[in-house]
Amino acid sequence: MLPSFKPAGLAMLALAWLSAATLAAQLPLIRSEPTSLTLSNGIIIAYNSSTGLVITNPTQHNETILRTPSTFLIASTGTPVISDSSGNFELTTNATNSSTFICGGPNATQSLQSLEKVSDTRAVLSGKLSSEACEAGWKLVISTIQGEAVRLSATITSTQGTEEKVKSVSLRYTSNSEEQFWGLGSQPSFMGLRGARVPIWTREGGVGRGDQPVTGYLNGNGSISGTFAGGSVLTTYTAIGSWTTTEGRWGVIRGPRLAVVDLDSGSFGTSFSDTAKSPVSASDLPKASSFGDGFVTITYDAPIVTLDLGCARPKSNEEPPLLSAITSLTSYTGRQPRLPTWTQAGSILGIQGGQTKVESIIRNATTLQRLPLAAVWLQDWCGTRLQPGAYDIPLSRLWWNWEPDQKLYPTWGDWVTHLNTSYGVRTLSYVNTFLANVSAKPTGFERNLYKEAVEGGRFVLNRTVLEESQGEERVPWTITSGPGIDAGLLDLSNETTRSWFKQLVKEQIFSANISGAMQDFGEYLSTASDVYISTSGNISSQELDLVGDDDVTKPTNFHNQYPTSWAQLLYEVSEDLNRTSEIVGFHRSASTFSAPHTNLFWVGDQNIDFSRHDGLRSVIPSTIHMGLSGFGISHSDIGGYTNTLSTNFNITRSKALLGRWGEVGAFTSAVFRTHEGNIPSVNQQAYSDDDTWAYHRHNTGLFVALAAYRKVLMEEYYDRGWPLVRPTELYAEAQQSADQDQSGNWTFFLGDKLFVAPIYDAENRVNLGEQNVTVTLPKLKYAQQEGVKYRHIWTNQTFAQGDVAQVKAAFGHIPAFIVDDGDKEDEIWTKLNSFVQESFAEENQLNLTSILAN
């Protein structure tokens, strides 16, 4: 029998039902069951309140693009504190500190209220972040951007129960314990990045970067080269927010503001600090996790965070997923333009001293020394100025006024042509983002470009003076680069400045028919409150949307974009002149999307020593991480750059260091260019004596002998984005590269056919030039490499995978091994084989005793 109800009972039931309905309307709709939809390209978005968000791509064999924990958005009231001195930026942010988290941070309850497909390529998710104390709304827009990639743009829309405003947002997702991360620009101190917290900020790279005593010496005395001039293991010239992984995934942070990328460091919830007083040190280097799956957390300095994420499926089981990822990433961010072919013909000698000295060295090089000489790089073409140094030995710096110095290069234009027609030698020069006042230049000047820039309003300005004068006084914001060098910084946010400087570069620099230049700096735009940029059109509304800010005069919205703007301006010059196939322009600063404007990257200034964090060792990780960020064509200064003289220690260049650096450069550098260093008089140079000539001729010959193989690899880069220099872990078992983490004695692959184990610390080993060394040959992990042997390039001796090879390590004989799979590829090794035979006769000219003694 059905129960009967009295009218009063029915009324009570109705009231209860209405109350429940009203209450339900007031509560967030928590979807506990899986909710999903599919976008037009097949990408599936699925959400479950218990397990989080999952994005997969069925066209890529259901590869997971993203998997999050149940709470994947974290709102914070924290903001960064950024200060700078002579381009040395100190960074601190509490946006990653749990004390600034709103509504519980990672411990908040994240719920979904709606999941809507607003178009074939776009979906919008929204919901609540809640804790006992407060509640915040969130929105996530997911859009498809290319075949296997999506864009996620997350915003905290409102807060209740707190008066604090959201200043930054973190987005986190899961990563399995086997996934290793590469890229994020130039990272000189370590290989795999898992376990690190990496800030995305362009700044001076630092002198020492943790290597002692020089780092402590400079960080402890800001009067020498500016506060934090020693840097840390994380200071880098690049602001590249892109990465690739061994799982075939890749990511890009969109937007110009400071971001901190936490790759399962275990430190999320604490503040991030990298300053002179508390630099990130070697003890903070990534450590392999012994735990299970971890988290990648991207913290961005704005109430919105935008990421592009993709997952690329290898074309075959024999293609490393990491290479598939870099192909996909660079098809999106862009690849570098082609290098001029002339750069592969020989050495580019860095020389200073004027026409008479330079031509004398060229004559010696091309006749007596028989050196394959492609070009000379003359950074002092604009004149030198000396800064005081220890022992009364001055540092050599440049006059930043882009015209030939009347004393050093009196017939510059005609002489550049003469060098090419008489010796077949091209000329490279130098330019940077500054202009210095040359009114006191002792050798005179034709044009004072600083004065012209002031009159034309071409510089970044002092905001305080501008506002106090109500716009009447336009005083340049001045940078200092060591004692006596003060200059104005070009305001590249201003289109009229860009047009003016492009024309100036054509008239003042390339009218001499040079073949390229070092295109220096790009990191110095301060974010201080007294800095004003005009932004007459070079910061787009789309970029401002990525920071939730419409103030176009804030330098924080342009600082990380400056390197791209700088590279783009100069590449446009070569395009306007129709000389892109001839001009090489090399940069040390870079941003995420600057590769298409940079045909050659340069890994910046290193100390003139073998040290791990800022010496020869650091070249290997820098090159590899840049390559796996999308910049596969790069090089280093052969011999390093930075000298330091003090009463306690000196860093100067020996013959052994110069030679060993040249050995490494023959394999790692797409262009073989030397540098005299910042105190040339205390350094051994390629042209110093018969020993250095012979060693440099040998290393240049090795570079030229590898040209055929390097051409194959360059085509792989231009076609597929694959870098020339690759980590050992790419082809070998992971432990092989992990064993090197403590020592920094990095090995690497050049392409997939050459394994190289450089020699470090020559001065610290007795008669190293006559000794054998042991090299562990990695076991290769792909089926097609099973049974493949290694062939030592100098002796033709073969070794099995996993062998500990005893090989000769005489000067000039860097341990290098061809991965010999039996294929007939004689054409790419013909010149190398011929060079090896010739080198044994050349070897007798390398004076081991003299090299070790100097």
C-alpha cells in the first residue's frame, strides 16, 4: 500500500524541496563524474574532480598532452622584487611561498562548474577554488594551436572572503619520474633540468656563476662590476620559456613577465631568491628524484598564466622522442635562418689593434702558417677605451659609437674590400644596443650618435625627470658598464627609434661591405620605477592581454622581449640589403621567439679557464640546452673571454687552455671564431708564437674536416629542428650522463654519429699531452644501434659499447669516436680521414713541453 500524506505533510515536503533547490542553486556545481568533450582536431578534454584535467590527442596514439592533479591552479598575492646594477639582475619572488597563497593554494578544493565547447577549436572551463577561509573563481580557456598542441590560458576571476588581490597565478601538472627536461635557454651549469627551479629572465650571465673564488670576489664587492656581477648557477643571458622532454612533450610560456619554472624541485611553497647575498648555488643543482611522479609548476607574474603545450609522436621507434619534441616545438617557435656557407671554410680570427697589426697577422696566417682563414672579427673597429685594472694592466673596452675609429682604421671601407680581394678574407665587426657620448674621445669622431639620439628621443628615458618636468625634459636613463662607461640604451619599443637605427646600421656599418657582426647585449633594460619606454607600437595588445595590464610604458612588459626586438631589427637590415646569404649576425641574448631572426647564437662570455659553471665545461650544457630550446646553430668564443686580475688570484689564458678549447670548438661550434679576451695582453693568442699557430691550425683543420658531416646536421636542423650538439642521454642509457653530474666532465654527441669526450683541466695533470686517458663508451639504447661499434677517429681502433677505452690524449687529439654502424658513408668522413693522416705529421710541430709550460 502506498503511504498517504496529510496536506500539512505535503506542504512541509514541498518547502523542504524548495529549500534544497535554493541551496543547490547557491552552491557550486561540483561535477564528481568525468566530463569531457572533443575539439575539431580530435583533441579530447576530460575533467574529473577527483583526478583533475586530462588532455589527450588520439591522432598521436592517445598521447597525453597534459595531466593535472585535482587542484592545478594556485592564486597568490605574491609579487617579484627585481633590482639591477649594470645588467646584473637580482630576482626574488614570494609568489611561490605558501604564505601568499589564496584559498589554500595546492590544498584548496578545485571544482568545476561548467565545461563548454564555444567553437570547434576552443573550450572554456570554469569553477571555484575554495577553502574554509575564502573562495575564488577560476576560468581556463583551452584552444588548439597546431596539430598536436593546445594553448591553456588560466585566470582567477574573483575572490570572496579576502581583500587580497591576486598578483600571480601558478599552473601545475604531473610528470612521471622518468621524464627529463631540456631547454629553457642557455643553462651552463647542468644537463637534465629535472629538480631545478629556473627563472625566465634575460640578464648578464655572471662572472664565475658559482665557481670560486671569482664569484665570491665579485658578488662581495659591487663596486667592481656592479651588484651580483659574479652571478649564480642560474644567471643567463636568455629569457627562453620553452622546453622539451624525453617523453616527446614540449611547452612554451606566453607573455613577457618573469616566470619561475619548477621542474619537480620539491621547493614549491617557499620563496625563490637569486641575489648577491643569497645566490642559487651548486648545492641547489637538480638532483635525480628517488620518488614517484612529480609536478611541473609554472608561476607567472600576472593574474593570468598562458602556456602552449604539445606532445609529438616519433615517426618511428628508432627516433628519440626528445628529437620529435624539438621538431614540433620549432615548427611553432621558428628556426634559425641558414648560415652563410663561407663560415665553414676556416677560422674567424678575433684580432684588435688597427689595420697595420691586423693585416700583418692575416699575411702571416695565409702564407707562412697556411691557416684556412675565412674571416677576421674586428670588434675594435669603432675604437678602444681602457678601464683601470689590477697591476696597472688595463681592460680593453670599446667606444660605442658606430663608425670606424680614425686612428686604428683610417681607411676602413677601402681596406675591408682590400682584405677580401687580396687575401680572400672577410671582415666582421661589432655593434650593440647602446650609444656612448664620444665628445671626449681622444681620437676624434665624425658623428656623435649619442647626441643625435638624445635630440631625436631615441633612448629609454628617466621617468622621474620626465614626469616632474611634465614631459619637457627627456633625459636618457643611463647604464654603466664598468668604470668610465656610461651610455644610453636604445628604446626599441619605439618604432621611430627602430627605423632610425636600422638606417644608421646600413649607413654606418654595412656600407663598408662587411660580412656580419657580433650583435651584443640585449639584457639591460631595467624594470626600475624611474625607467620609461614609449612603446609607440612594438608591444601588441595581445601581449598586454597576457599580463592583464594595459600600461604599455612599464618596462616589465618589454624587458624579456627586448632580445627578440634587437635580433629582428638587425636581421631586417640584412633582408633589406638582400644579403641574408652572406651576413652572419651572432647574439648572446635571446627570447622564446627570436630564433627566426638569429642565424647564429653565441653562448656568451665564459671565464678563461676549465671551470664547470663559467669556463670551458659550461660551453657543453649551454650549447645543448640552447639546441633543445630551438637554437641549434651556435658557437662559443674559442679560448673564452673573461680575465680577472686581483691581488688574490688571476684568470689568464694558457696555451693548453686555448688549444683544448679549440678542440672542443671544432665539434661544438657551427662557426670557429676566437676571442682575444677582455685583457688581451695577458692571454695566449692563436697568433702569439709558433706553438699557438700550430695548435690553432690543427684545430681549424679539424673544424674544416668535419664540414661535410656538419652540413648534414645543419640540414637536419633547418628541416626538422634537430640541434647539432646533443646530450649523451639522448642515445645512451640515462646513467651514463647522470654519472657526470658531480664532475661536470661532460661528454656529448655531435649528431648521432660522433661521440666526444673532451679533455679538461690540462694544467692540473702532469704531461697530459703525452698520456692516455680512459673513456667509457656508452651503451646505446635503440634497437638499430644494437651491435654498433665505436671507431676512434685518430687510430681507427674499434670498441664495443660499454668498453672502457684507453686512448691517446695528446694535444690536438681530443677523444672522439665515430658510431660505426657499417653503413657506407665514406663521403662525409673522407676529409676527416685525410686530416687525421696529415695530422700525424703536423703533430710533430706541437711542442708539448712549451704548451704545458705556458
